[in-house]
Amino acid sequence: MHPDFGRYIACAWIAWAVIWLIGALRVKRIVRKQSGASSLLQAGLLGVALCVLFMGKRRLRFLSWRLIPVSLAIGWTGLVLTIAGVALTVLARVYLGGNWSGLATVKQDHTLVRTGPYAFVRHPIYLGVLLASVGSVIALGQLRCVIGFGLIILGNMLKLPLEERLMSEQFGDLYLQYKRETKALIPFVW
């Protein structure tokens, strides 16, 4: 009997969402944030992605086309990457504390966090989402996953330069030094 990787992946993402929502209750007040247009674009991409991931399977059969074959090795690899990615996002979120926001923002009494996963990359939450998304695509292997998680990653990649700009404006030379010493998304690479 094969494990139900789809169910395990769904549980990992549901746990992530619950942790994210609970964590959103304990953040600092926003002082400055990204434009409304960019926020709308990111929300739109996320909305379409979630529709493709969770509703597309029933409505548009072609979204269920399998791109990656089913096997235990592939399923376990994908599940491990998904759980590792979710764990990294949660760890990074803990280190950010009240500085976290779903949008690119500057918070009241914002601090530049350079410890924990932030010592290795400037955007470990995005790296975690990337890992979890790739893991989910590998484990589930369907076209809907490639499209849905691709849109989520695109939204994060659009948000990344906005955060970089806000942090550079807020922390000046301190953030420039951090950028020189720490890669944005992939340790030692980029």
C-alpha cells in the first residue's frame, strides 16, 4: 500500500496556514508598506494559484495531467522537501517575530534580523516556500501543481525587490553590508 502523499502534503500546507494565521495576530504596527497595486497583484496571483490547486482538479480535468510518474522514491522526496520548506518558513517567521508581514512593510521599531536562518539568506521564508512548492510539485506531479505553485513563487519573486528597497531605505548602510555578506535566496549562490 502506497502512502497518500497528497494528503500528507495537504496536511503540511494546512499546518503552515494555521501557524501563519496565528502568527499574524502578534505583529508590530505597520509604519510604511508597498503600494496598493503591487499588493493587489500579489493577492491576485495567490488567489488564482489557490483556485488552480484546489478547485481546478474538479472543474478542469487537464489540470490533473500527471507530469511526474508515481513512485515511492519520488513521493518521499517531494514530501521531505515540502516538510523541510514549511519548517524553514516557520523557523524564519519565529526569528522575525513582530517584524513579519504578508506584505513588504516597515514596522514600528523594526529591527534588522541577521540571526538564525537570516544568517544564511536574506529571505529564508521565500526559500522555504520555494522548497515546499518544489517538493509538492515533485510529490503530486500534476500540471495544476506546476501552475499553482509557479504562481505562488512568482508572487514572492515580485515581492522580494520591494522588500529589498524598503529595507535598504530603512536600514541604509547596515542593510547594504548585509546584502554584501548574505545572499538573497540561495545560500552562497544568489
